[in-house]
Amino acid sequence: FRMAIELGADATEMDLQLTKDGVVVVVHDDTVDRTTDGRGRIGDLTLAEIKRLDAGAKFGAAFRGERIPTLRELIDLVKAGGNPRFRLNLEIKFAEGQEGHPADLEERVLAVLRETGFLDRVITQSFHHPSAAKMKRLAPTIPAGLLVGQRRQPADPVAAVRQNGVNYYAPHYSL
């Protein structure tokens, strides 16, 4: 994220998940096993436990000591970068088979956005279409979209967008 800001990127995409103690963190996998020196599901670990993990060493010595950021920390980083046009593409992410749990992930994401004054610099999306629809209902001014993978595709993408009340459809590149 720092490099994207330094290079003058317009936006970054990230995945958001919730810790055991209800903090929104920026991390792709639903476990820390692959990307850190720890083990366990994001939803089973507290923020303090997650912050003790090294999220960079597995990727090379230059990244040693990197930590999984919270959404709030990332927004602070973006603000410090000084580019008022820089935007965040927020994927609301749930573990496979745990779609919709925790039930308050969307509300917690929105609370951070409201508290940081960052509502007008984000778009949201999710493979879990009820989550995308919920985000749109909770924050109608934020663009929300349906992510679509190779395995599960709606028969009619336009109808899916309309049914969920969202703004866009984002299919896997192979589609």
C-alpha cells in the first residue's frame, strides 16, 4: 500500500475481514497460515494476536516486520500520503463456508469509514452478494458491486445487479 501511494496510484483493492474482537483488518486469506509466521483463522484471533505476527518475512528479507494493518491504519496511511484522489476498493470477505459470518462485518466497516471521514473515497464489493446488497442498503452513496468467480455465475448478470440493488458487476477476468 505504501508503494502504491508513493508511485502515485489512483486506488488499491483490498480484502477486509473481522478479528475475534471485532476489528476490521486488511488481509486476503481467512487464515494467517500462508502469509505470516503464525497459524489460525482471522476470526479466531484477536487484534493483539494478529499484530504479533510477521506478515512480511515469508515474502523476503526486505519485508520482514510487516504487520497486517487495520482498515483504520490503512486509511491513516492514505491520508498521510496527501493524494485526495486516492481511493480504496474494499472487498468484504468471508471465509469459505462462513459467508455472512460475522453478521456485523459490514456495519463495522462502515463505522470505520464514518469515523475517519472516508465514505466518499471508497467502493465496496463482495463475492457474497447478500453482503454487497447490505452494504448498499446501509450506505446508499457508496458504490457497491457483485464479484463473480468462475464457479458461481448468475444466469442474468443485469438481473443480479438489479435484484441486489448494487451499482456494478465485476466478473472474474476469464469470464
